[in-house]
Amino acid sequence: MNTAGHSEAKAPRGLELTPFRGLRYDPDRVGSLAAVTSPPYDVVVRPDGLHHLQSADPFNIVRLILPEADTPEARNAQAADTLRRWRSEGVLTADPEPGLYVYEQRDGDGMLQRGIIGALRVSDPDERVVLPHEDVMPHVVADRADLMRATSANLEPLLLTYRGDGSAAVTAGLIERTAGRPPLLATTTEDGFHHRLWSVTDPADLAAVRREIAGHQALIADGHHRWATYRRLRAEHPSPGPWDHGLVLLVDTARYPLRVRAIHRLLHGLAVADAVAALDGLFRVRRVDAPLDGAMDALAEAAADGNAFLLAGDGAFHLVDRPDPELLARTVPVDRPVAWRTLDATVLHATLLDHVWRVPDSPGHIAYIHDTAATVDKACRDGGTAVLMHPVHEDVVRDLARQGVTMPRKSTSFGPKPASGLVLRALDL
């Protein structure tokens, strides 16, 4: 019987990675490749880091991913105009043929990460092909969608992970062979990371990778808001079409384990003294007389035994742990797995922010910052409270994602993240 027309008989679709013509900086038109790159848009500490990157080179990618103007509409129009101008002037040029890109990051401490950049088919959550592990903020998705619409481009790749575990030998071999060739580009950014990029255009290689990758499931390590943006824009545009795919970096964490770091919170309107006073009788609070590294070590030790946080912003560090069990029972939702209910991020948001401190989770009240020292510095300058977090283990993240359970937004920071500015995807190519 011919079942091709019956959806229930169709084979499930897995990861579909497609070649694309990368848009890249012409090294002869910019000061240096390092000077035009940036961390992902949500890692840039604003305004200090943004202005630093803008001054590094007039063509720095932040002028596209974080344009500055008086209104959102003006910002997006400015980014679109800048992208058109840079392409017409040859600052950004398209590679001659479609390909996948092998990307390598290496630091001075022995960290090595390699993966493949391509255009991935945008899938729905119920397909269980790309697994999110964090909730998203609607206003951020709307902001990124407006920018992508205006520029008709994927300006920076998401970071997705999969577990090869011996079932991705062809792809792994291709990556290793490719890394032995001269790269398209090589640069070292100011954070000490060495970056190299190669293109893979051989049809047999592309077909082999596509077949092998299709058997895997991916976890969003970094880029939840951009993935949600891809899904929104795909729904807005005719299919098939370029909006059916989005730019990603796929990393096999069985071969290249990622580092998992925490994302810290800066509470703008809450002084440390008030934050500590509100915890009386609800949490244990101890002052830690140590520099930042020592205080973070104390946090790690306390986190091994349960929920723990480190408060800063008044020139000292305050270790917060041992929450009152009755308080947790009253404030943490019970309709999720135990692994979710005991997350530090869950307790922070459900118990501390919502119940004890009554701080709304909105941009006017909370900033999410990846850099630990920057979070403390800004809290000290602004008179707010830095809430420093201990990272979650990747296995916990993946297990919850496979159960379809999302963590509180900005719960984790996987890395190293791909540098923005090394390869872009213009949807008209």
C-alpha cells in the first residue's frame, strides 16, 4: 500500500543540516579579524563592553547585533542599512559556493572545541529534535525577531550540542581531517581564545554529514531566544524558503565537553543590606572575608550540600544557604520533577525574588550578566545587589530537557560560545 500521503506513516525527521554561502569579513578591509568579532549579543556587558567593542574597529559586528539609536525601529533600520553598506562596499563578502564550516576554538589552558556551522531546519518542540532547557523572555524574542526581519540575516550562530557516542564517526573524522588543512581564517581574540574556520564543500562529505547528523537530537546550549526567534519568523514566512533554517554551531559533547558556567543576577533596586535583612530566619547568611575567587570557592562548597547563593555589592561577600524547608514547601511549585524543584535558579526565582525580596523579573529590575567580576563591580557602582550563582551540571540540564522540562531562564552559560562575526548567513544568498 502506498502510504506516502499519510502523515502518520512518515519517518520522523531528525536534525537537517544544510550548507549555505557564508558571509565573511574581507581581512583586507578591516583592521583585524579579532577587532571585528564580539561575544554573542547577550554576553556583551552594556554599556561598557558595547562601547569598547565599537571603538575596537568601525566594522565591529556589534554594530549589527547591538545597534544603537533612539528607538527600536531606528536601531533595526540602522543595522539593516549598515549590513547593506558593508556588503556593497565589500567589507563583508559571500563565499563562492555553499558549504558547512568546521569551527575550532582553543585557549591557553588546553581547552579545545570543534564543531560544524550550518543552516539547521527549524523544528517544532513536539518533534523533540531540538531540545530547549530554559524558558525565554517574550520581549527579547520580539527584539531579536525585529532585528532579523530588518536585516534578513542570521548574524550569529546558536550553540547546539549532541552526543555522538560513537554514532557520529564520519562527521568526527571529517572534522579532524579538515582541521589538519590550512584554514579560511585564523585569529586570536582578546579573551585569549584562538579561532580557526574551514569550509567543507565536497558534495560527498556534505551528504555523509547530513545522513549521520539526521540520527541525532540536539540540546540548545546557548541561544534559546534566537531559536525561539527562528521559530517565530519561520511561521511568518512562506515555506519552503530561507526562513525554514537558522544558523547554528553543532558540537559533539561526547568528544568535546562544554564548560558550564552560571549566569549571575544584578538586582538594580535592592541594596545588599536590605536583601540580607529580609533573609533573617529564612536562610543562613554568613559573611565571607575573602577575595572573589575565595568567595566563589566557598559558594561551590556550600552548593554541594544544597541551595546556595553569594550576595555582593557592599564591598563584602555574603554566603546564603540552608533555606528553611517550610519556606521552600510554600513557594516552590510541586508540579515539576525533584531535579527542577531543587535547582538554585528555581529557588532564586520562586522563593527569593518572588516571595522574599518581591523583585519583578523585568529588565528594569534585574540584569543577567555572565561575567562574575563585572556583576560585582556593577552592583558596587550602582548600589544594587549581585546574586552570584553556582553552575548546574550538563547532565542535569540534558535530563530535564529530555523530560520536556525547561529551567528558569538564564540558568546556565555553556561555553565556549562561538565568536560573533566570523561567519554570517544572509537569507538572500
